[in-house]
Amino acid sequence: MEKDYIRAAFSKNEGEKVRLAGWVNTVASLGKLLFINLRDSSGLIQVVVKKDKINSVDFDEIKELGRESSILVEGEVRKDKRAPGGVEILAQKVTIASSSSKDFPIRKGVSSKVLGNYRHLSIRSRKFSKLLLIRSELLRLFRDWLIRNDFKEFSCPTLITAACEGGATLFELNYFGKKAYLTQSSQFYLEAGIFSLEKVFTLQPSFRAEKSKTRRHLTEFWHLEVEEAWCDLNGIINLEEDIVADVLKELDLKMGQEIRSINPNFSPPEKPFKKITYDEAIALLSREGIKVEWGSDLGADEEKALVNIVGGPVFVTHFPKKTRAFYHKPDPQRDEVVLSNDLLFPKVGEIIGGGERISDYNVLLKRIKEEGYSPKDYSWYLDLRKYGSVPHAGFGLGIERVLVYVLDLPNIKFAIPFPRTISRIYP
Ligand code: ATP
Ligand code: MG
């Protein structure tokens, strides 16, 4: 098939002969004239079909085309102020690639449930195309940033045997008669990877059986995870700040127009971000009348309140040990807190969780036992501390949470083409 098609949104000159390929949005008939609103991945364009310029059998067939029919158009560019985009194509030939069934289920006013049931079709909308383009660019920019900064992409398994973030949100499955799980995080495997490549990352789905309905939890989300050898808490905080601020600035440069068509108020956050300890955080909250018992984790509401108090993105560090998974390194100055950090953002709360890992074999063994896990299940993970351990730190960032922030989405399910939540696994 010849591929010399021009995109709807590309600039064109008066009189230029062009070929377009796309999907019919609407066909309006005005006697001997048809106006086709044609869509491709770049945008919309108006195609005008004149009965006397085209075979009349074709004309009648085009007139009857249903929404989403795919067509190829050959024609000439004409400037026309009334046309969306300022130009239209006067068709000389229209070829119908596939005529669409007339009952396209997505119409104005359909409920959000119907839109969700037909997500495989609703992603064709202009707004969704833009959103998915921004998502694609965001993924590319994160990868590029890491590769530019000497990180290596390291692929990790999805099928695993031991919990990383605690048993409550594990999806269990039958693995040839043995229990296995879908991974909640690739962190442990990345930790193995640093002994081979030192600075590693992965961008892949993590799975969490989140049992409550919230606007910021998916059961399958895209997790950017980074792990670095010879790195401590401060080192990893600096890395998180740099990657997030740089990537969002680059995203704004590349996709600013598309972003603002969805969220007119977006501006990329400036570094440095504020940094406070957990103790300072609960003191700040308490001043606003929000009581957090020392030792409880911060919930979405507290995170949002903190971001408002601070007036922008904020790192919270040194969480109580009991609020964090067993692998976090206890603070040598104060054993009841760990060298961890969360990065909280406006509109969504936590976008990153990270910190320094325990690198000492005996400390890790003790923490595994304290949490009631079996050291046998973590035998290979303990090996990483047995054979030439190094200080190291890392973080995990939720791609969809970043998109909720950038695009001010009302719900995280709009940040991914095919969301998985407690109430949705179809389509
Ligand atoms: P939360 O407290 O918000 O449930 P978490 O502390 O359990 O998150 P981490 O284990 O720290 O999350 O995971 C790292 C990052 O992955 C989070 O900061 C967040 O951006 C993202 N993330 C975690 N769980 C989910 C989820 N269910 N859906 C979407 N993103 C998630
Ligand atoms: Mg976290």
C-alpha cells in the first residue's frame, strides 16, 4: 500500500495536490455538495465532495457513510476561512476502505459507564488522542532522561513468588500447581541488577489488588522504577527532583499546546521542591487542625492538605518504620524512622515513593523476621547482602499519577488506555 499520505493537521499550500487517509467523523449533505469532517491521528480536516467532480455512484455511497468509516481521499487544497483549520480539501477521488456499521455506540451524552464499556472505541476521540500522545511522549522522555544520565534499562519478571509491598494487595495465581503472584514492584530485581549494571531502571506494569475505590489507584499501573548503587537518601531525592522537574519541563516544551487544551492551568513545577520530615509534616498538619497520630501513614487527604500548606510539590522524609515496607533502611541516628521519602504533588498526592535500602545482611534478616515473613521466601534477596553488598537507594514513580497531575484529570482511569480497577477489567 502506498504511504504518501499527508496528515490532517500538517500545513498545506493552496492548490497543492494531496492524499489523505482517515476516518469519517460526520458527513453533511448540502444538495450537490458533501462536507466530510475527516479525522486522523493528528487532528481533523474538512473534505468537500462535489457531485459533478466525482462519479455519482460514489457520491451517493459517500453520502451514506456511517461515522468511523475509513476512507482515502485524493484532492486539492483550498483555503477557506469557514473550514476548521482554515483549509479544506476539494476531493477528486474518494475510496472507501471500510464502511462503518451505522450503530457507532459513542454519541453525545452517553454515560461515563458506557464510555468505559466502549473504551476500545472511545480512545478515538480527539481528546483521548491528545491525552494518549502526551502519555506516549511522557514515557519517552522518562526513558530518554535516564539513558542520557547513564542508567540502563533492566527487564524484570512479572510472575513472582514473594511480596515486595506486603501481602494485602497481592494478586495470587496458580503457577503449575504452585502459588505465584503478579508483581507489586520490580524493586527487588532491580536491586539484583545494580550489582551487574550499577544504575538501572525499568518501566513496566505493577499489580496491586487495591480493594477500595479511589480516584488515584489502579490495580495495574505503569511503574517507573530506578535503583542506584552507591547512593543514599539525599542522592536519591536529588535524582527524583531532577528527573521529575526536567521531564515535565521537556514535556511542556514538546506538548504544551496539547496539555493546555486539556488543562489550561498547567505550568511545569520548578526545582528545588520543598523538603520536610514526617515529624515536620504532622506538626504542619496539626497547626491546620488535622490530627495525625505519630506512627500512622499519611493518607490522600493529609497529602493534599500538606501540598496546599507548602504551596507546591513537597518531599516528606524519615517516615516511621512501621509505616514502610521492611527493606527501608532505619535511620542510624533514630531507629524508629527509616531513610525513606515520598514526593507529593498537587492534585494527586504521592507520585513517588523511594529511599535508601537496607544493605546489611543481619539488619535485613531481623526486619524480615520482625514483619513475620519467612527468611526462606527472601533467600535470594538476602543473598544480595551476603555477596558484596553496597549502599543503594531507589524509587518508584506512578506514570498515571503524573498524568493526573499534568492534565488535572478527575480520575486516574483516564490516564491509561485500558484501565484496570476493582470494578473494571473489560475491555
Ligand atoms: P499509595 O499510598 O498512594 O497507595 P504506595 O505508597 O502504596 O501508594 P508505592 O509502593 O510507594 O505506593 O509505589 C510507588 C508509586 O507507584 C507511588 O508513589 C504511586 O505513584 C504509584 N502507585 C502505587 N500504587 C498505585 C496504584 N494502585 N495505582 C496507580 N499508581 C500507584
Ligand atoms: Mg509509597
